[in-house]
Amino acid sequence: MSLLATAAEPWTDRRRRTAELRRRQPFAGELLDLYGALLPVQEQAYVEASAAPPAPDDLAVYAAELVVPGVHEVSLAAGPDRLRRALVRRLEQEHPVNILGAWIRGEEQSVVDRYIARASLTPVFEALGPEAGAACAGSRDPRHCPHCGGSPQLSYFAVAGEDLATGPRYLLCARCHSSWGCARMTCAGCGEDSSVRLPILSEEGTTSGERGSIVRGLPAGPANGRSAVETVLFPHIRVEACETCRQYLLSIDLASDPSAVPLVDELAAIPLDLVARERGFSKILPNLMGF
């Protein structure tokens, strides 16, 4: 099997799911159009880095030279006006090597800097795996990626095996897209494990098998004679919040929707992010598009 064929599967799934959600969730159209435009650039970066891996110490220079120009081009073509203006201004002010280096070092960054760094570096990290992650700063503990030390972007429940009632929970790294296991009723931000401190925000018409407080986040009553369940937009996604650290992330249940791609579904679940923020929670780390 060729390298290109081996690499294609995750990118094929991301393109498929982006197109599906673009049709079903027009409110996220602008965001999904930009993400869809980025995918070919990122796939090409993944393939090239897989074929000729850069040294871990050279990641910022490598991606600045070979990936940032493509990210810049498609972002100007497909991005919203605000992003285009900020992108042009920022790349006039700062060399991309410095922006990417700050992401590798785990420094605090603006929304536009994180966008540039993540859009450009993540496919390279995915291609290189743990070797690239070793060059990154960050804690290696149960709440951070064991490979690169990055913060979790989301959690997801895998499909359970035949002998399990529910699937295991995983966290997905915002920096390198690796996954690692995490206890179900545990805050990914601070480690809180008391269920009474871990509210679940979910859309009206969905249910949760978790113990703890269930707060309905999105009122969705009957429409055109259909039941509330039939009008639910996110039956497989919920907000996992924490009253202790006041942080949250989105969780995707692959058993509820096996066609979901957690990375893509999380990007498009904007209403759930807004519900969490209205209740005073902040995301552990905003996603690629700043939500």
C-alpha cells in the first residue's frame, strides 16, 4: 500500500463529515467552509512530512516555510472578513516561525496566532507522532497529552466492545490530535471527580446515562408534527462542565452516532459552546476556529 493511500483515511473521514454537517447545520456554514478549504492543505502537509520527516527541533521552521503559505492562501480565500484582516496584519507584524514556536513552547497566544500555529503544525505533528511531541513543552499527566503535553480539545466515548455496556472515554489533544484514556466522571481541566460538581449540559430531547446534574441547554420543542427527539441537532454531543474550575469541554458519543468524527463535530457544535459560556464556563482550550 502506498504512503498516500495509508494517509488518506483520516482526511477522507474529515472531508466526508465536514460536507455532511455543512448540509445539516447551515448556521456553521462559514466555519465549515473554511475548515473544508484547509483540509487539502493539511493533508498535503501530512503526506510530505510522513515522506520526509523534519527533525523535531526544526518543526517551526519547517512548517513556516512549507505549510503556512498554503494556510494563508486558503484562509484569505475562504475565511471570514475578521480573520482575513487579522491574519494579514499579524503576518506583517511577526514572522510565522515565532508564532509557531510559541505554540510548541505552550505559551499564551491570541486567537489568530493559535489559528496560524494549529492549522500549520497539527498535520505535521500527526505525521511524526510521539517523536515530534517530545519537542513540545507541557505537562505529561492524566489531564495532558502523554506525547506532547498539550491540553485536551474534547472528549469522546468510543464504541463499546461486546462485553461492555458503555465505551471508554478518551481525551483528544488540541496540539497533536493524539488520544488518551480518562476516567468518565473526572474533569479534564482540574481532575475534580465529585459527580455533584460536574454538571452535564445537553440539548433538550437528549438523555444522559451519567450520574450528576443534567441541565438542558438547547430548547427544541416539536416542529412540523415531529417530536422533540426528532428535532435534536446534537443527540451525540454534550457539554462536560466543572463547578470547581469553571471549565468545560464538549464530549462526542460515537455509540450514539458512529458516523461522527469528533474533531469535526466539535467544531460545528457552536450552540453548545454558547450555552456553556452563558452559564459562566470557559473552554479548557478554544478549538481551531476560536470557539
